[in-house]
Amino acid sequence: MLLAVFLFSFFMMSLTNGAKATLEDENRENKKSLSVFPILMYDTDIGVGFGAKAKFVDYLSKKESFDFILFNSSKGERWYVFTFCIPDIEIRQGKKYALSFDLRAEYDKYLKYYYYGLGPDSEKDNQTTFSFEKKELQLTFGRGFTPRLVLEGSYIFKSVKYFKIVEDKPFTETLEAVGEQFSPFVSFLVRYDTSDSQIHPKKGFRLLFQNDFAAKAFGNKNAQFYRFTLDFRKYTLVFGGNDVLAFRALIQNIAGEKIPLFEMSVLGGGSIMNVMRGYRLNRFNDKGKFLFNLEYRFPIWKKVGGNIFVDGGSVWPSWSEIGFRNIAVDIGWGLRYYLQNFVARFDMGFSEEGLGIYFNFGHIF
């Protein structure tokens, strides 16, 4: 009910907004473009990796984009992603539009994945190793009610498998119970965005409110949960027109009768929603989390930029048990390579548990 009121309020705001910008704005020209980036790198969680990323924009003259990632690593990760967007996310940024459609197909396999137990006090020494495989297909429809207000609805087909679990470890039985599950869900997102770019924002802010639902009514026989995520991002120009101070605060909570282990709130590693670059992948797990990230992004030479950052966060089992005594923090530095259609990023994070090295695409936030 609260979600319905929230969405209705934003919808009424959009009807009264006087902004005139649309995707058909005659002053904006969209030309065909191709960005390609070869991959040869090292990552703490996946070892030496190789592959490539390519993005084609407006090759069909429909303002669409096709994005491909092909990646393999020495520790056995296999990551293949295909994304189709119409209009492309950067083309529709800051525009009013009637309908958008995004299709994302992803296959991700780790031969070495990790689990440490639940809670902020989980011990590093309890690391239990297993293999992880995910197959996911996401279909998303959206509408830009105003240049700033966007509503999106998604259906996510998701299959997850845990296998080759190391025996006689603290969580062997817990992980074996997961097995292989088909666990689809629906998601609704409200985004209010005043930033100037989806690829490399320099000013403005984003407020994202996401709601995920899994139940039999949505085709999920293995899970029943509701998860919400509130994500605030702020970008400010400092020291001129190219240095950016970026801040993100995120809070998430999940509740329900049947919550799969792989749907828990997670912190650790270099992925966008879980990023703590000085800690291992999947280091902290529970039913809720908060996360903050602060980055100073600066130019170095031509398309190369750098950043220094701090990440912090914690997890909790319920709203009544939120605590701030075990906040994990890391600091670090990184490099960015800016292409027309995406950003390649390298980060090195330091924490009391060691060093993390990560390579991926797109800003963390």
C-alpha cells in the first residue's frame, strides 16, 4: 500500500512538471558509435582474466544499443553478458520518453565462490568454498514521465546452482541445501535523476527506490520474499570542470517466509551493489545492510583518469537489531579509462583483512 501511494505521488508530480525535453528533441543528434575494450587483467576473486567488451549504439538508427561482454579467468569464472536497450540508456538520460525496453541475458560461473556465514561478526577463518553458477534473463519496461522521473518494471528469470562444495567446513550443509533453484521475481524501480550522464556523471543526484517481490504468483516455487533498496547518489564538481566528488548511501532489507541464501543482502568485492573493495567477494551476509561509498575522481591524461575512495558498511538480521559497532571500512585508489559509451575501471582497496584488486566496467555508482 505504501508503495502504491509512493508511485501515485510521483506520477502526479510528473503530470504537473513543465519540462519539455523529449527523446525527439531536434537539437540533439545521435550518431552511430562503437566502443571496444580488450580485457587482460587480474582480480582478487577471479585471478587472471581475459576477454573483451563492445558496445554498438544506433546502428539500426532507432537510438538503440547492443552491449556484449565475453570474459574468462584463470580461477574458472565464465562471464557472458548481452544487453539490448531501446533507447540506449545514455540517449534517454535527461529526456521524457513514452517507453523504453531493456533486455539483459547473463551467464556467470565461479569455480571458487565463498560463504562466511550470517552477520557482521562472521569470521574470515570460516570461509567455505564452493562453485557458483547463475543464469539470468531480465526484461525491463520503463517510462520517462519527465526528464528526471523514471518508472521501470522488470521480470527476472533466474536460476542459481551451488555445487562442488568443500567438505567438512563450517557451512557445508547450509550450502548443500541450496542445490539448484529456479527463482524468478518481479522488480519495480522509481528513479529521480538530475545527473548529467549515466556513463560519467559530474553533477546532480540520483534517488533510486527499488522493490523486489518473489512468490508463487510470480512463478517462484522456491522463494517468497519482499526486498527493498533505497540508493542515493550525489555528484559535485570540484576544482574546476573535470574533478568530481561522488557520494553514495544505500540501505537494503529483505523479509519473507522463504528467503534463498543467494538473495540475502551482501557486502564485499567489487560489484556495484555490494562494493567493499578491501574485502573478499560475498564477505558479509544477512537480511539487511547499509553501504556508503565516497570517491574523488580526477583526470590524469587524455582518456585516463584516477580516483581515491573509501567504502564502509555493515549487515544486520532485522530492523530491531541494527547496530553500528561492526562497521567494516576500506580505503584505496583506482584508474579509469573513458570511452564514448562506457568506462573501464581498475580499483585497489585496503582493509584490515588485506588487499583487493578489481577490474570491471562502469563507475561503481
